[in-house]
Amino acid sequence: MTTDAPIGIFDSGIGGLTVFRTIRRLLPQESILYVGDTARVPYGNKTAETVTGYSLQIAQWLVNHGAKIVVVACNTSSAVALPALQQSLKVPVIGMIGPGARAAVRSSHTQRIGVIGTARTIASAAYDNAIQGLAAKAVVASQACPLLVSLVEEGWLSGPIAESVVRRYLEPLQKSNVDTVILGCTHYPLLAPVIQDCLGSSVTLIDSGEAAAEVVAETLVSQNLLASPAHKPQWQCGVTDMPAPFAEIAHRFLDSPLPQIRHVHLE
Ligand code: DGL
């Protein structure tokens, strides 16, 4: 494998473009191959077994198409499938949970940390376990926020509806007096302004995707996998269902245009 091979990123759908955006900004010289499993989204309300099966299939597809590292942008997949992925793939696999938990423990002064995510991510307690593995005395308050994914995909990123849904979900975290909250889902960084407004400026928000992107950069350096300086990066994007609806809302998740989106068959 040459080091100019792409970074593979996968998500259940479109939300992982927030991670794509961060990695492209941090590592502009790297090629990226992104797959969104739009045929089977959402993952957040499915069983761990189902999500693990889907995740193994897509990650293997990325490796078969030359990925030198696999980034599990989907927090739900990261929460339930990371050990299986790391065991079965022959390339480094980076998930969202460890990096997000580490960043939260580092930033929290009180070690009272909130986590929001999909129903499956919260039920897995993956963030709770990772946080308590790093800081045994940490108190973790977690809250599933299933409607937030639909809000973001609908484009309702501000205004009274977004505010009242966010306020309702965050109430228990406020009662728990957390000083740091992990945005444990691909979509939530787009709601960060509303979430921050609701929680107040004394609460720090942690974007797991940003924390994970730094781990990706460190891993490429430590494993000698950085692209060569002369490399001309290519950004490719595939989806398992129709490209058109994905293309229509992709701009919401990105700061610059995406290359053509193609349909991929997972063999
Ligand atoms: N990408 C998922 C996550 O980060 C959210 C959407 C879904 O439920 O599939 O957990």
C-alpha cells in the first residue's frame, strides 16, 4: 500500500460529513474515500448486532478499495462495533468514543460530564465506560436525543422548534450540573450554537469528530502513513442508496463543495 492511499471514512449516512470536513481541514494533503450507508440509515435505533454487521461490511469495502486507515465517523458504530472492526481489519481503525471521552476528561474541571447521542449509543454506555476508565470518579449524565438527527436533516438548525427540542432533551444534564458535554453523534455539531445557548457559556462542548481527527493525524504520523508532499488529494464520496437526496443536503454539512457522489454496491 502506498501512503498516498485514501483515508476511509464511513457513517450510517450523511452526518459523517462533519468528520469528513474536519479531517479535510486538518489533513488537506490526504485523499479521502467516504461511504454513507443511506440505504440502511438510521443506525441509532438498531441493535448492536445489526450495526456491527453493517459496519464490518462497509469497513471491509473501504479496505478493499485501498483505504490505509478507517475512520468510524458514526458514533453508534463506534459505540458498538469498534472492537469487532479493530479485530477484523488489517489497517488502523479510529472511532469517536475514545477521542471524545479523552477530550472531555481533559477539559472538565468538575469531572461532571454530559453525553448526548442516539438511543443505541447511550444504551451501550460506551462513553460512560470510556470516561470512567480515564477518571474513575467522573460522574456521567447521558441522554438519548433521537429527534436531533431529523432536525438537522430537515435543516432546522435554529429557531423556536430547534430550541424547544434541545431544551427538553438537555434538562436532565442541566440538573446534573455538568460542565462539559460530549456531542456524541455526527449531526450534533450543526446544532452546537443552539445547544451552547441552552447550556450557557460556562459549559464546554466537545466535538468527538474533532478529537478523533487529531487521533487520525497522530496515527498517520506514528505509522508512517502520511501522503507524500507531492500527492494531489482526491475526495470521493459514495452512498448505498440514491445519490441525489444526499447531494441536496450535503452542503449543510460541508464548508466547500463535495466531489461527485456515486452509488456504491457493498459486495
Ligand atoms: N451517524 C449516527 C451517529 O453518529 C446518527 C444517525 C443514525 O442514527 O444513523 O450515531
